[in-house]
Amino acid sequence: MNDQQRRGLVIGLAIAIVLIAVLWLMDQEQSIVIGIVSGSAYGLVALGLVLIYKSSGVFNFAQGEFGGVAICTLYLLHSSGVPYGLSVLGALLAGMLFGFLTERIVIRPLFEAPRVIVLVATAGVALLAIALQQWLFDNQGRPIARAFPQRDRITIFGVQVSDQRLWLIGTLAVLAVVLGLFFTRTNLGLAIIGASQEPTATELVGISVRRLSTFTWVLAALLGALAAVIAVPETGQFTPGVMTAGYLIPAFTAAVLGGMTSLPGAFVGGLLVGIIYAVASSAEIFQDIPGTPSTLVVFLVLLGVLIVRPQGLLGKPA
Amino acid sequence: MKSVRLLPLLVPIALVAASCGQKAGVAGSESVDVPVAPAPETTAPAGTDAPGVTSAPGADTTAPPDTEAPAAGPFVPGDGDTDGVSDDEIVIGIHAPVTGASPIPQTSFDIGKDIYWQFLVESAPEQLFGRNVRVVFRDDTFNPQQAVQVCREMVEDEGAFMLVGGGGADQITACAQYASENGIPYLSAGVNEEGLADLESYFATTLTYSAQAPLLMAQLQERGITEFGLVVFDTPSFDEFVAAVGSAAEEAGLTIGYETRISKTAAEPEQLSVVQALKESGMEAVVLNTSPVVFIGLANQGLNQSYTPIWMGPGVTSGLNAVTNFGCPAVETGVFLSPTPNLDVIDSLDPDFKTAYAQFAPADAPADDIGLQLWSLNKAIGLMLEATGEDLGRAAFMNTLVTSEGFDNGIYAPVEFTVDDHFGGTGAHVLDADCTADPKQFKTVEQFVGAG
Amino acid sequence: MAVVTTPDTPPETATAPPTKQPFRPSALGWVGRGLLWAAVAALVLVLPLSRPGSDVREYTTGACFAVVALSLNVLLGYVGQISLGHAAFVGIGAFTSAYLVTVQGQSFWVGVLAATAIGGAQALVLGGVSLRIRGLYFALVTLSYGLVAEQNIFQIQEFTGGGAGQRALKPDWFESEWRYYYLCLAFLAVVLYVDWRMMRSKSGRALLALRENPRVASTFGINVRLAMLFAFVVSGAMAGLAGALLAHGDESVSASYWSFSLSLFFVTMTVVGGLRSRAGLVIGGAFFALLPYLIHKIPGLEDLLAKVDDPVKLTPEYATLIIAPLLLLLNVIRFPGGIGQQIRPVQRWMTGHRFDRHDHGPKEVQITDVRA
């Protein structure tokens, strides 16, 4: 960790402490818990975003729908009688397949294209996935069962945290650490970073840039699928496009906040964004904002971060 | 352009509009007998003026309709008065959200809109004086701007005689404004009153949200609740509902223990925060006016927090079986008012419904509650058309509405309009979610609960 | 001394270096071109006269969307910045005009002017604030801003009229659908002209240089900041104008219309139309606006789609939702120049050049080292 990142970490900790103190004083401690519990979903999606950005330099707008495909598959399998565990497996595989197809059909041909165009392409992929879901379900929602039935494993500040959520937070934490180490300590990880920065040189030393690209996209799709499969059942239902409408934009904000190039940053960013959402929706001072207060607050935070510290908390400056 | 709002399913309004059929019980012709529960008096719904019947001279309401004399009344035929009416056909235009937020399942709607007319033409064609009814349907994408567009299209392109609003208070208000500017009769289920009360050609066939507030208080009292929470969408059209609940609570001697507005696009953190606050306030019942999706979200979060109050609310969509289909087990404690009862009791009120479906609907499309809403609506419209007589025109139709004693199709509470009061609902049914039933559904626990 | 002449050189210019005669179409060629122009004119100007009012309303929307495509092109095509919140820019114009005309009682022309100005001003503010934010991050900012517009700004009741939206009636003299359509066409023509003049000027070329590589551009003395802001203002102004026209065309404006999906839709139609090709953009905008209408109208198409009954009937609305991103993907992957690129040979022919099937415009040099 270099100086910049160390500074970022300190800033992050400072913000966290200040936030918690303020919330305590305002008698809003439950917002912390609510924030962490919701934010972990954003963080997991953000992990996928950061992964793709580190390896392909792209903002992957389809990251949400990698999860969307997974959750639909989970529903379809489970409701036709397949045991839950197998359904989850099927869902993850479906997500990974979708990621694979996206990489092959859309991303590969656009290797040399401007990154903005690739962003547009991933948005197209997301739109297509959502349209298909809407058609498939006649735009109606569907129930989704949870993997872990116990809803009140622990209670913090009056907020019950279920097993499902604990799994989500746990998975996020473990993956953030594992992936972080992966990119800094393993050969494969370093190769991926190398390939994104110097594709020609990478090819010259005998590493197939194409294979790496496929690998990272499938991995990111797996992350997206995991996020959906663990987080969505907590809400008991899903509607077509929920992953993009409800999770993708907070996830992007989380990734920016934590640092688009930092996997641990995605974790931290996710939790922070969750807390920001929770506070913005419940704190008195924001309630006079016309419409949905949290939207405006998140916009200002995003703008603020990008102007003041564009690399986010833990990212590397460009 | 079709905009695709994905998250919130605001189906309630859709169905509310669908249920805006008139209950036409004018005169003897095949009115269904009034069911056992106390039939509502001809008192107008809360907040409106004199009780129903202002029989204008010439409007015959008890004898079989005099098909020749046009009803006298304030409406004067203008240009295009008989647009959409020909010797063989009457065209009705319905708009509702299929894409966009709060969509209704299109297949149910598509089939359901025609069943009653198919049945009527076969069993009692003289009721419509030999005319057929053609229903044109357009997707308003849950968007008021688009709603006005499709309403115009249905009138100008398809030649609709009258318009019906399938869902969405905002869409209904927008289209009703257009309709009134052009003298086109517009019917919908009751939603809000503001913005609609002064519109000349707008008619609400069922109780508005505000009118249902006293009924909700009564339901709370029946369940021994004295203090309740209130959660309503943060949108201007629902402001009046909040006020109505406030005054109804006061009158009934109940207190609102916790009150908040929630965003239409409330994401998980917001829903969780609201649930937390409700839980901490200890409210045993919560009155809600949101969309089904947000309701299910709140109910689920509540379940996660071991908080399961009675969730109660007005309107239709939250009381649809779709909600039990995808909200159980969290919505088990849901109790909702609805203009129509649910399928469990319909055979005793109108046995024709299921037989008509069996006869006219495709085999893989069984009768469902959306179909019932549409059936009831269409049946009421049928009674109104019959009452207007063979000389059908827009002005004559609307005159009939305001001068008739009421329209009772046996499924809705009787619908009564006066010249000054176009909010015609007089009662509702109470539906209670039953997640243990198979299939999961809402059960009708009380029928024809009167207003006031 | 004998002068060497090439066979193509006419004798008069024997001492000059060999030049090629500029291509001149033959008489038949002129006739052909004239007919095609006439056909286009008939389609755009004459056909609407025979269609019912509700159809013409769709055409008006098509014209307005063409303006939106041109506006988005200024950012995406000329400068290379993506806006994922363009619905906000257009929506602000729509509400401004509706508010001024309906609530304040101003005339339509004041409303349109104000909408254009406010559209430009709002873009200027957003652009100014985000000057330091590059490429992909800027996309996120616009996305977030689009949401703020839809969920906060357009919810301000005094300005936007509450849930059912704001009415915005057509101006006097243009109350009929047909007249309003021609009015919008006129505005479209004005916008096309402005766009054309702008790109021929120095400022226009500065914008294009920005797209290639901002750093290199600045070494040529181009004030990058100013050029960016200029692009923003122009884009925002065009968008605001389109918004006002849409508002009065629909006669109603409501907040929920201006959603994130609409912004993505705008991007789709601009990219598929073809960046930097005015003809392509106009066609792209109009085509996407008319897509559901076309599906309704092309005989048999709706029934064909309805045959797809499983799991749910494929209505024109669902079909549009699926077709649009498919076209976008197809476009981005295989036909990056969009419709504009495909029709370029025809376009060139119509303006008096030789018909060259392989003419796909000036070669684009992609500079790909700009990572965000």
C-alpha cells in the first residue's frame, strides 16, 4: 500500500468514525446497521465493476444483469421443483454463461474501440437482458425463497440481521480480500493487470490476452450472480430489471467512492454508500428535499468525490 | 416513447381503474339481487353532498327503461356526440399500464376486457339494442404524458365513444382532463378527488381513496386497534388521502402513532428504515397507500425484523391475488378494501362470471381477479348503456348517469351519481390475505361495507 | 520542347500538372437524383397531409427526437463525451416551456426561447462543474444527474404541476396537428443548419480535435475548457428546444417520462443513427421514435409478432424493448458508423457525386490510449 492509499485509508476511517458519532448523537444508530446490511449488496456488485475496470478499462453496465440472469434462473429452477442448492448452482452457472457470451460476442470485437463505445455496448447488453426478463414474466414480480431461513440471528441497535445477510457480508469481505490478494500476489492476477495496460507486451511473453479477458469477465459475472443470489432473496421478491434499477447505480457510486481500481475499496465503498442511503432516507434534515432525497444526496456525494479526490478512498491516482 | 420503469409495480391503480365499472342497477332489467350484507343506503360517499338521487324530470328510474325518451340533464350534445356509436357497434377505449411501473399482466387484461361483452351479446343482445361492444386497449406505460397520447389516439383514431382509465391516479387525472375538455365520458375506479372533482365528464365508479378512510377506521376498530401507523407515497396526489385519514381517525377516536411518506422509488435502505421506525413505534397496524411492490417490500422487511403488523389499505391493486402470489408469506397479515370481492364468493353474487369465462376464454386462461374487475366494470357500463336507451350519444349517456337512481350490478356496491357529485362509489368489500390457501389468494371477509 | 501530357488532361491545361475533372452527373443522373429528392420530400412533407392526426403526432415526435439525436451527437459524436442523463436536458426544456406557457401565461415563442436558454444554461453548469471529470466518470455523473432531475427537480410541484403533469397547449396558428408538424420540421431544419455551420467554423473543428485527443488539441492552442463548455451549451440548448417542442406536441409533460431508460434510449438512437452524420442522426431519431408505430402499421407485422405467444404475447411494446438494444449491439459491433455510414453512398450521390458503394466517410483514426 503506497502513501496515497494509506492517506485514503485514514480519510476513510475518519469519515466512518465521524459518521458513526454523528448518527449516535442523532439517535440514528440503526442507520449504520441498515447501511451496512444493504451496502454489502452494493459492495458485492461493485467488486465485479472494479474487477472489469481493472482488467478491461471498461465501466460494465451489464454487471447488474449478470445477477439478473442468475436470479431469474434461480426462480425458474426452484419453482419447477429443483432443490434450492442445485438451483443456486444453476443460477451461478447461468450468470457465468451470460458473462462468457457477453465477452465473446460484444467485448472481444470492441477490443480497440474507445472505452465510451464499450460502455454503450454493455448498456445495450443490460437493456436486452432486462427486456427479455420483462417479456418472460409479463413485467410482473416473482417471489424468491431464501437460502437460510433464520431471520434474527443477531440484533444490533434494534435491527435484526438474518443469516442470509450475514452470509452476504461474509462473502463480500472474503472475496474482497481474496481478490485483492489475487491481483497483487498471484501470477495470474498480475498478468491480468499487465494485459490491461500493455496488451502487446503481454502477448509477447506468451500470455493469451484473449483467454485472460474471458477469464475476468466470467469471474465478474460470477460475482454479479453471487450478489443477486444472496442479496435478492432477503427482500423476498424480484422484479424484472431490479438488479440494474436497484443495485447497479449505488454500486457504481460505491466503486467510485472506494476507488475504481481498488477491490478492498469496493467493499468499503459499498458499506459507505449503504449508510449514506440509509441516512438520506431517514434523517429529518433531508426530508424536505422534493422527491426522493437519497437520489440527490448520492449525486452530490458522487460529484464531490470526483472533484475532490477522483481516485476514491483507496484507489490509485490515474 | 415507452419509458421502462422497472422497480415499483404500482398495480393498485391499474385495477382500481379497471374496476371502475358503473354499477348500473337502473330498473328491473336483470339486476342482480342485492346480497345479504347490509346494502348501503343511497348516501353519497364521505365528503360529498346530498344523498344520491336527484331524479330530474323525465328520468325514469324504477320502471323498465324507457328506451325512447332521452334523459334530461345538464349535458348538451356537441360535435361528435355520436362518435363511436353506430348501429352495430359501440367503441370503448381503455388505457392501462402494461409496460412501465406498476404494470398489469397483459394476458389477463387482454382476455378479460372482452368476456363480458361476448357473454352479453350472446345471452341478452337486446340490452344493447343489437349493438356489439368493441373494446380498444392501449398501453399508457404508466406515464401521464403517454396516457393523454393514447387517449387521444383511441378517440381520434379508433373512434372511441367513451374512455376508461385502467390504472394509475396520475394517468387517470391526465386523461380525464383531456376527456373533459372534449366532452368525452371518462370512467375510472375511484382514486383521488383533487384534480378530478371539477371535471365535467369524469365519473368515478368506486370509492375514492379518501372516501375509504372511514371504512379503514371501522376495520381497525373491529380488530380492536386504537393506534396505528400511516405510510403513504410521497406524491402530491396522495396528500388528500393523508388528510382524509387524519380526519377519519379523529372522528373514530383513533390515533396515528407514527406517520411517514415513502418515495415511490424507495430502495431497500429506505424501506428498512421505515420498517425499523414502525417497529420501534410499536404500531400493531399500519395503513398504507403505496404500490404492491413497495407494500411487499415493506412486508418482507417487516418479516425480517419480526415485525408483522396488520397491513391495511384502500384501493384495488394491493388486494389482488398477484400480491399473494409473490408476497406470501410476508403479506399474510394484509387486509385491503376492494370494489369487487374476490373469486371465492363470486359464484354467489354472479354465477355468470365463471361460466362465461369457461365458455369464452381460451383453455389456458382461467378466470382470475383481474378478469373479475373487468367483468364488473363492463357489466356496470352495460347497465348504463342500457339505461341510456337506443338513442345513444355522449350527452345522453352522461345525463343518464347523473339522473339515474343508481346502477347496481351486484358485484360493486351500487354506483350513484348526481349532477354535482361524480364520485359514484358507495361501498367496498374487505379482502384478507390467506397464504395458507392453495392457490394463495385473498379471501373476501366482508361484503358491501358501506361508506358513512 | 514537347510537353508531356497525360491522356486525361484537356489540351488547354497541357502545361499544368494533370488534374482530374470534377465529377459531373449526366443529364440522366440529374433526373435520377431529382426524383429521389422529390421522393424524400414527398415522404416528409406531403405524406403527412393524408394521414390522421394521431399519426401526424407520431411524426412530430419523430422530428423532435431527431433534434435530440443531433443534440446528443454534439457531446457524443463531436466531443466524445457521453451523456447518460440526456433525458434531463430535454425534460428541463419541456417543463420550462410548459410552466411558462400554462402557469405564467407566456406565449409559445417565449416558452421555446426560454427552454432553449435554460437547457443551455443547465448544461453549462453541469459541464462547468464536471470539467475535471473525464470520460467514463463523467458518464456516471450524467447518469446520476439524470436521476436527480427525474426524482428531485421534476418533483418540485410549483414548477412541474404535481402528479398528472403540466399541460402545454399548442400555440395559436399551429393548433392543428399538421401545422405543428411543419413547425417542428422547420425547427429541425434550423437546428441542422446551425449544426452544419458550427462544424464548418473554427469552433467546430476545435471540438473534433478535442475528441481525438484533448492533450494534443491543447498544444494547438485550443482552449480545451472553453471548447468543452461551448459544446455543452450547444448540446443543452438543442435538447431544451426539443423538449419544448415535445411538450407542446404531446400537450402534457410529466416527470416520470424522463427516466433513465429514456436516456439510454436516446443514446441508442444516436449511436444507431450514426455519430457525426446528420442524415443518419435524423433518420435514427425518427426511426426509433416511430418504432412502435411502425410495428402497429406495417400490415401483418403485429400479427406475426403475436404468434409468439409463449410465454407471453409479444406486443409491439415488448418488441420495441427487445429490438432497440439488439440494433444497438449490432450497430456497435458490426456497423460502427450506424445508419449514417450505410446511407453515405446514397447521400453522396444525392448531392451530386459519383455513387461509390465503398465510400464510408473519412477514415476514423481511433486513439485508444485514453483510458477514462
